[in-house]
Amino acid sequence: MSGHSHWATIRRKKDAKDAKKGKIFSKLAKAISVAARGGGDPGSNYKLKTAIDQARSQGLPKDNIERAIRKGTGEEGGASLEEVVYEGVGPEKIQVMVDCVTDNRNRTTTELRKLFEKRGGRLGEPNSVAWNFERKGHLVVPVEAIAYETLFDLAVEAGAEDVETIGDQQDILCGPANLEVVRKALADQGLAITVCELTRVPKSTEKIDDKAKAAKIVEFVNELQDHDDVNAVNANFDIPDDVLAELSET
């Protein structure tokens, strides 16, 4: 799980900065609108419920959530949105999966292709790298909220596959179908859940222990994440903690 965890750590730091700028709110709202096309009731639309839970964990205001739902159900005007998944190879030949929500697929494809090529990578055909990623449920609980051993027993009993402590966070992975069951088990214990999402976890990773190469990769994935249409980025690199710490200091 380490490859996913390291990228998750980098992404959380970036999400915190983006939240201050309001950028992440726009992306969360778009994800809710897309999910709401399957019905505006989160009780019967699991995808919508997951999107709402993630938005709440990031602090998206209730009015924004309700407005995004209305846009998705057609009660409020707005551009037609669709989900598009891109895959390709980035710098140092890392494999990358990019989940987007866009109102113009052609524009998004052109812009992402340029981002990949600028960094010496390329967009790939369907399943060119997707074979190396598994869909997983991902939740995060603060370290101070509960002891690791207690959380491990609680999460695994509810259907989690792995629990790992990373800095001040405890990461939980489960099968997609178990995400709501695990979330409810944690919520029933009064635990604060700061992330609740479906993600893509690499089956195998590439270890990047050279600082210059690691910096190049982090800059690339951060640039992808900055794109307005990009909702999530997952990649198969594994950067050791000491190298990550050095990058954080620069």
C-alpha cells in the first residue's frame, strides 16, 4: 500500500492548500453534480452519497452541495458534465490514471495531452496502464482520534483490507462495495472521517529514491491536479519517506 500512501500524503497537503483557495470546492461540486444524474437522493444513489461524504469531509458548505445536486438533476441550469478517465505514462515512466469531470471532452483531452508531453510523457490508449490499478474504497481518520490497534480491529471487522498510519493520519483501504459499511462502522463510533472516496491503487509500484527524479514526478502530478477538470490523480510511484521529507523542505 506504500505507493498509494505516499501519493495520498502529497495529495492531502496539496488539497489543504487548494481548499484555502476554494479550488477544491469547485471540483467537489462538479463530482456531486455528475453523481446526481443518477438521482438526487443519496439514500438510493450510493455514488452521490460517496461524493457528498467526500465534499463534507473537505468542508464544502451545505448550500454548495445542494446547489450541485440540483444542477445534476436538472433543477438548476448549468453546463452538461461528463466523467472521463485518462491514462498514460509520465516522467520516469510512472503509470498515471487521471479522473476528470468536464463539459468539453475534446478540450480536456488536448490540454492533458500537452501536460503529459511537456513532461516527457504521453497519454495512452484504454487499459494501457489501467491493468495495474485496482478500484478501492479509501478513508482517513486522524491519528489522535483512535489507537491504531482499536481502529484496525474495527475497520477489518467491517470489511477493510488494510490500515496504515502515515504521519498524523490513519489510512484505510477496502473493496469498493464495502466503503459505506466501513464508513458507517467508523461513524457509529463517533470518529471524524476526513476522507471518504473511491480511489485507484497500483498493484505494483516503481521506487523513486533519487531526489531530482522524485521532484520531477511530484511537480508533474501536482500540475495535473491543478487542472480545473481533474478530479483525482493516481500513480504507481513509491517515494521513500526521507526523500519526501527533503522535498517538503525545499
